[in-house]
Amino acid sequence: MSHETPLEPLAPEVYDAAPAAVQERMVSQLVGKIYETAPVTVRSKLILHLMKPLGVLSLVAVADGIFAKIRFRSDWPDVQVLPEDVKNVAPQDVVALTHYAQQVSLHVLDGLAQLVMASPVLASSAAAALLVHILVQRSHADRRTEHRG
């Protein structure tokens, strides 16, 4: 049994109807797909954004410690993801990082939509458009929940 969720037929309605665990996998895979086509500068920002909520032990556990190596190279919070780091990080590593980050922080995806939308290269990406749509919908749903509570 594969844990891959096909992205092609993925639509907001499919996402909305999916259980939470499947939604998390969908988001993680979308982020990996976006990472695959993003320019190096956006890839660096994406990695850094997803690393921020994770502690050292989590970073060691994800993708054979590739993100921990980046983290240990410089002092937190002044960590920089260099172009040579980006070359060593595969899309599946970013999928794993996104999955871990979602487990640790409900708000890790906040700001991700702005990061993706700020890149003209990603503006025409179907995966980026779908991710931004999902993130905006989640943000609106979170606000509605907060107002009721």
C-alpha cells in the first residue's frame, strides 16, 4: 500500500472531503512538488520556513539528518540555507520535512502561501495554486473556529 496521494486529480473538493491525515499528506506532497520547480532562492526560504518550528531531535530524525546539518552549521536563529544545501535536498526530503513540521506546529503553514505567491516562477504552477487555495481556506476556517470558541 502506497502512502502517495496522486496530485493530478487533486481538487479542493477532494482535499476538503479527505480525513485530516490524508490532507496533511496532500499538503506535504504539494510542497514537495512546488520545491521541485522553485528557483534556488525560493527553495532556501521554503526549507528555512519549514525548519523553524522543529527542534534539533526532529531535524536529526527527518531525511537522514540533512536538515540538522544545515541547522548545526550556524547559530539559531541566524541559520542560512545556502545554494549548496539546496542541491543536496531532494523533493522527498522536503515532503518529509513538511510532514514533520505539520505534526509539530499547527501554524507552520502560515506564511507559506505568501512565500509561494511571492515567486513569479511559481505563479503559473498548478501545484502552487492549489496549495495557496488550501492554505487560504484553512486560514479562513481557523479564524471562524477562533471566533466561535
